[in-house]
Amino acid sequence: MIIDSHAHLVMPPESFRFMAELVGGRANPNTLPKIPEAAVRKAAEELVRSMDSVGTDIQFISPRPYLQMHSVKPGGVTQLWSMHCNNLIAEFVRMFPDRFRGVAGLPQYMDEALDVRATPELRRCVNELGFVGCLINPDPTEGAGPTPPGLGDAFWHPLYEAMTELDVPGLIHSAGSCSARESYTLKFINEESIAIISLLGAKTFDQYPRLKIVVAHGGGAIPYQMGRFRAWTVRKGEKETFDEQLRKLYFDTCNYSQEAIELLLKVVGTDNVLFGTEKPGTGSARDPISGRDYDDMKPVIESIAWLTAEQKANIFECNCRRVYNKAFRTDEQS
């Protein structure tokens, strides 16, 4: 089975109209739209066709991160938008229960504590909609203001407590970027790198040993700069090597470079990497060398000669089942 652990919502046109009204009206009126079922099904079927074209069996879908509007004032904008996107995802799962699992986008408004909007929405998505994980944006200001503390800070603990209580992983995935120096793609990589060092430096997993964190896009820059951080832990006199600390995290394959993915697998280990494509998305462009889209990642993993059949199965399926264990509990019980 091929499980794509990192993918996003394909939205019907009605959702974008709602977005324009929501931003223009600054969350007034504060009501959610009713999207016709036929429009929702059409969008879901489009995503299923994309999956079928590359041999994906199941996708874990979340809202489009760069559209989460965490920095748009007031906080009601991102709250209503997050709820709308999460409700759409729940509809996709209802229509195609064998093909989709829901991952919640959280209304992390930039000027509020997480327990105001974000953790209540996480609880709603898990307890009422059956979602199996959530996105975590390390910088809800999106570069528009003073950034919150790193993910190792106590500011984030209410979210970690809710995640461990609900037994759902978090996917570190930045959102938009308001900076003229930083595209949202570069913002993703920078925030993932900062997040890893903050989590490990604060010994977050000592306090939350059941916390499960997946770092998107192959871990930002960290797995490709290992020498610097190995030296860092030696200078600090750490008991664990940086390699040992890094393997408390999980990573996905949304990198689109075979050379980089091979390095990632060697550095963090094949048990810590989950198959992910983000297809359709940024990588949905034709590679002139292979003739495939860059985000058609299944042939890339299959072509790595030094991986055993068991290791490939772990990357494609088994690691995801282990990390997102709630996603398949019903299947295993039936």
C-alpha cells in the first residue's frame, strides 16, 4: 500500500469566494458557507484522479498551508477559514473513506495563546470529525510581526498536551510569508530548521515522551548540515549525540530530489521517514529529465538500489501506520 502522509485540500471555487468575503468583511458576518455537495464531490474526485495517476492508495489531507491566514486580523478570520477547510476535509473523507484521512489546520492567530482557538479546534476535529493529526505553524505572524518563541518553549505546551492526550501527531508546516525576502517555500524550510533545533535544544521529548512530530519537506536544512550540529552537541557536553536526538523526530519525503532523499534516509534512518508528496502542489511540474512530475515520488523511492524491500515498505506504509496509529485503528478492528 502507498500512503501519502503529506497532501493538501483541493478546494471548490465556492471556497475561494468565501475566502474573499471573509477577508473583505473581516469575519463579519461570522457564518460558515454551505458548499453544494456536487461541488465538494467534484473537487474530491479531482484529487482521487491525481492519486490514481501516480499509484497512491491513501492521502492524508490538510488545508493549504500558505492560505491559512494566521496573520490576518482579526482572529475570527483564520478561525472561520480553518473550520471551513476542516469541514471540507471531513466531507472528502466521508465521500471516499478508503482514500482519505483528515489532518487538521489550526486557527493559530498570531496574537493569541494556543488554547484560545487552536486547541479547541484540534479537539473538535479529532473528537467530532475523526481526524488523525494536525498542522503546526511555528510562526503564525507569517513574518508580519514579532515571532513567537521557538517550539521548545512553554508557549507551545498546551498544544503538546492536547496532542498527546488525543494521541495525534503534528506536522510542522509553516504557512504564508509576508516578507519580501522570503517566499513561502523558503519560509517553510527556514521555520522547519528553527523548529528542530528549538525542540531538541529544549529537551521537549523528555517532558513529552509520547509527543509525535513529523517535520515536513525532509526536515528543512538540518539533515543536510549535520556536521555543524554534531559539533554543537559535543561543545555543549550533551549525553546524546545529535544523531540520536534527531531520531526522536519523523520526516517526510516532500523534497523532490533523489540525492537529498537518499541523504535524509542515511542520516535519520529508514524507520523515521514517511512517504509524502504534497501532490498536487509546488512540485507538480514536469521534470525534463525523468519526464514525470517532480512530486511523483513513488518511482524515486523504488529506484534507490540500496534500500531493501522491507525498508521500502516501511517508507511507503508501515512507518505511517505506526506514527498515525489512529488513522487505521478502525480498519484493524474490523
